[in-house]
Amino acid sequence: MKSSHSTAPVWINANFSFKRFDGRMVRHLSRHVPLAYWEYSQHQDEASSLEIALTLLHDYLKFLAEPVNLIGHSTGGLIGLLYARRYPHKVKSLTLLGVGCHPAIDWQAHYYSMRKLLPCSQEIVLARMVQMLFGCQDRFNTRTLIEILKQDLNTSPSSHSLYQHSSVSSEGVSMPLMVCGSENDGIVDLSALKGWKDYFKEEDILWTTPLGHHFFHYFFPEPVSRKVIEFWHQVDQQQNNFASQFIKV
């Protein structure tokens, strides 16, 4: 666990193999705001459980004196969402990157569905997943990314498998919410992003970039970071305004 400040925003990473894709945006955010980086990786002999990750995240956050801004991509975002619903008093705001209105539908859900439906080897299905996640890649990059996806199958706490697909309820959260995504994401498409609007409050925000696929924050770290920082500043301003009105009353 890397922490910069007791009330710093917390980036949640539950896809340890994808950590390299967070780096650009994490570094950009860190130049402008203190940032904590929380990560979880399960061992192959451990049960795949979101509950374990949630418990460990709470073990960290429960000692912080003030609620914090949570941000996460993919499974990290899902864990942030589940945590925000369970412990709303600990969360100042929630930012989801690449998480649709049906939050449990991630790349592994697509992968296991394709494994069931298509009479193909794992390598062929993973090559198709590389295209959906990153767009067209040359042979070398495809081979490298396939290995990264194999690692994620073993180390992320996904509740999907060949035997079952899990689901998470489609509903919002009580604190300010920002949802970010890419319009050409093959995993969380534009309709899945726009579906969040059914649960939005007045202060919630949907922001999309035309390109970038599922890892848009890797390809375009500066504009994504800028929008997220603007959102955090808006949350601070709203809370300051509310506190001022409360004092006047």
C-alpha cells in the first residue's frame, strides 16, 4: 500500500497484472494532488472473492479520520463501488473508470462467455480479447498482452468462471459519482456507460473520450486526470458551500 496523505484520494487496483496501465495516469494525478495507491492480488491457491478484497480495503480505510475520494478501473472500480454502497460514511466521492451500469460485466465475463460459445483454444479467445481491450495490435504486442491477460485470470478477484457468471445490482451511490469511459471500448460500450444516467443525482458526472478502448486512461492520461481533478475540486466546493450554509443557519 502506497499512501501519500491521510485524506488523499485512494486509487484501488484489484487487477495486479494491469498495474502498468495505471502508471501514466497515477503519475499525472500525483503531480497535482496527493494520491494513495491501494492494490490487491490473490494467490492461485486462494479463493477468488471480492469479499476478501473488500475486507482488506476496509481494514485500511477504517482508520482514516475523514472520508476519501475513491477511484478505480475495472475490478478496482467495482470494489470501490461495492465499498461505497456498504460504507458510505467512509467515501467522499467515487470515480469509476471503465465500469458500466451492470458493474460486474468486465473483460473476464466476456472471456468466459466466449470460451463457452466458441470452439476455439484459449489462445484464440484471448487474442480476440486483446482486440476488444486494446484495439488492433501487431503480433508481438498481441502475444505480450495475451500473457498479461492470463496473469489477470489467476490474480484478480473476479467472481466469474466457466461455471458461473456473477452479477451486481444496477443502482447508484449516495455520494457524488463520476463515471469515465471510452466510446470505442469493446468491454464497456457507450450504452453501458450511459446506463448510469438512470441512477445519477444532480451532481453526478458522465465523461467519455472518443478513443482509448478499455484502457483509455493509459492512452490519454492527461485529459482523464484533468477531468477527475476537476470533479474532486467540485466535490470539495460543494461540501464547503454546504458547510457554510449550515453554519449560517
